[in-house]
Amino acid sequence: MRTRLVFLLAVFLLILPAGPAGAEGELYREEKAVAEVMDYLYRYHIARPDAQQLMQGAIDGLLNSVGDPYTEYFSAGELEDFARSLEGSFAGVGLELEACFPYPRVSGVFPGSPAFRAGIREGDLIVRVDGEETSGLDLARVAEKIRGPAGSRLWLTVRRGGSDFNVELTREVMSSPVVEGKILAGNIGYVKVHVFGSRTAGEFGALMREFQSRGIGGLVLDLRGDPGGYLQAAVDLAGYFLPSGQVVAITVDRNGREEVYSTAGENPDLDLPLAVLVDGMSASAAEVLAGALQEYHRAVLVGGRTYGKGVAQAIVPLEAGGALKITIARFLTPSGRSIDGRGIEPDRQVSVPSLQLVAACQELQPHLPRSVTFNFAGGVMVDGERVDAAVYPLVADGEIYIPLRFALEALGFNVQWHPDLKQISIRTGSRELILEPGSKTAFAGGKNFKLKNLTWREGNIYLPVSPLSLLGIKVQHDAGQLKLELLPDEAGIMIPVLNH
């Protein structure tokens, strides 16, 4: 039997049989029925459908019948675009987006891109795509609407400073590095991996050699927005951080057969403190790498829960042209954990995008003091570094209020809303504060205290500063500034009486 070499999205090289398996018997009879229906429609239907239309309809029906969003048909042009995207070449308008309520926020604009030429800037909000509101859409859906074939047009409504304007863009083929890096304050290396392609491990290794020559003391690996790619690229990257022979992923096919993917020991083991940034757009091969580093306690994961794509696809070229991307296996983390539909929960949850890199650097420098300084006229600094965020304190009824999530996530706390209990939990280590907004009650140290009203502004919950001492946070207010400083555990946490 002839064989055809194919590759898996977020997996490996594989050989699949050419042509339909089991052409005898039941499948053959069903194929004949489909061919007959297509023939009668082509020859007699009043709409005069052409062969291409019928073929595409038949394929769409087959794909829809398996209920798998990752199994799809590629035309020759789409296959070429897909292959290019794994090597850092893609058709688009040059925008990088991050989740922001209620509209996605522009986190980067590629120089020279259509978006750059149209004047779109970092910090702008994307309000509509081709006339459709983006409020309520998840980031993956917005990104999908913005992508499209080169030469096609796109209309965006952009909000800046409270004013909206419309731009018309034409998508273009653009190229970008698959790996980018720089050195941050504190001599911390920062590496952004855009996609796991054939060049990723090599470009990462070259960057690491440069960083090591400059004596970095820690590394932030940014996998936010990374849609994945080849599993082997993720395994190769894991080899920079894990010893030879460590399991990185396990694949399981439809018959339960397992294949184990382990580090080969070909790359130098980087003995550096490591933080990995992830979010809801970190998928597939990016999740493979993040999951392995987390389970071996080799890195601390910071950011948001990952996408949850735990299945692998093969790309099968078709004799009639184009290709079929077909799901053929599930992959598991080294411990056997499935992430499909679940994603990976980070070790430190940071939902405010502008704080995620700050938080990763904090995890690499736990000995340094943590502080947030708000300027009442605008502007905020975290640990002495300016952060691009439009947040500020409020004054009402003689009390100062702070943006709850931003301030406390910046200081290292995990902030969660529990809808079933109608509670907000704020905790890190042994420090914990539970808020019940409805009953105006706060709980800490086994005691409960009266709480002033929380307030809402521009989608943010604001908390009065009076309960912050329960968390070991020192509050200083002078000269138009408000400084919050996290006191070390050695200083003790006092439980004062809150203001009524």
C-alpha cells in the first residue's frame, strides 16, 4: 500500500495510509450513495450547482458530522497559508490583542503593517470587526474574525480616549520572528515565543547563548497568545530546561496506543529561575511545554488559564488537491493529565494583562519589596516601575478607594469572585481576606468585621483602603499619591478594628 508523509499540528511526523481505509464493505456503500446524490444534484437540480460547489458541500457535511472544530479541509491556498503561519509568515493586518473588558485591547502593532500605516496604536480598543460588536466575544473569536486571506478587506472600529473612528484595512502577507527577546530590569531575560515552528528551537537557542553571555539571573518565557505548532518544537524547547530522558508529553490514539515524547539531551540545561507567562490564547504545543515545566516544578506559571486544546492533528495532502487536517490523537502531560477543554491553571493567577509581566518578574525576585503607587492625577507604578494602565484611586465619603483587582494582583494576591458564595477571596500564602459585598462584611484571621460599600467604576471593583491592613499592607497617602506596600511576614499582621 502506498503511504503518504504528513505532519501533526502540535505533534510529530507520522505516516498514514493513503486513500480511504476499509474501502470494502459499509464505507464503500456509503461512498457510492454520496456520489449518486452528487450526480443527481449536478445533472437535474433547478439551481444548476457546479461540481466545486457540490464537492465543498459534501466535505463540509462530512466534517460537521464529527463535531470537531479542529478537523477541517484546506484548499491549496489555505494549506500554503497554514504552513507559512507555522514559520512566522501569515496574512493579516499586524495587530496583537489582549483580553480587556469590555473590548479587546491592542497590545502591539507590527511596524510597517496595514494597522501601523492606518495609525492604530498600542492601547487602542477594537470595538467592532466588520460591523460586529466585539463586546462579549472571547479573544480567540475576535482574532479569528480579523484573520483572513491576503488581499481581502477588513473594517475595524477603534476606540481611543473615549472617541471611536473607523479604518479600512487590506490584509497582507507579513513575516515576523518566531522568537523575540530582550533583557529587562534586574538582569532578567525575556523571551516571547510566537509559534512552535521548525525554526523555534534554533532561534531560542541562539537567543539563550546571547543572554548567557550577558549573565542573566532569571528568565521569563512568554507563551501568551501562542497558538501552538509542532509538538517536537515544544519537546526541543523543554530540553533547555529539563534533563535528558524527561517525559514532556504522551499521545494516545483512537485505539489507546500511547507514544511518549521525551527530551533528547541535545540542548544545554539552563539552570536559571524560570517564570512562564500564559493566557487564554496559549494553546496546543504551548500548553504541552507549560504543562511539563509546571509538573516538574521547573517553572512558575503566571497569567490566566490556557486555552485547553489537548488534541493533535495530522495534515494529509489529498490527491484531488488541498489537504485534510484531521484529529488523530489526544495528548497528555507527563503525569497523564488531559488538558483538553480544561486548560492549565497557572500557579499565580493574574487577570490584568498589564500586570502579568510584572508578576512574572516578581516571582523571579521574591526577596524584593512589593509596592503600588497611584498618582491621583493619573499614572501608576508597581515596584518602582511605571505600568501602562488607566487606573487610579477614588475618594468618596471621606474614604479612599483603590481598584481592587489591579492593586492586589500587583502585590501578589490571588483575587477570585465566587458567585455561588457571593464572596470575593483575596489570598497569598497565609494571608487571606474574604469579602461579602452584599452583607458588608469582611473575614480575616477567624474574625469578621464591618466593611464599607464596594463601588464600581468603568468595569472595576473599588475597595476602601481600610481593610488592607488585614492583609499586611501598609497604606501611605501624601502629596497627591497613594502608596501600598506589602509588609514582610516578619513584621507580623495586625488585625485592627475597621472603620464603620
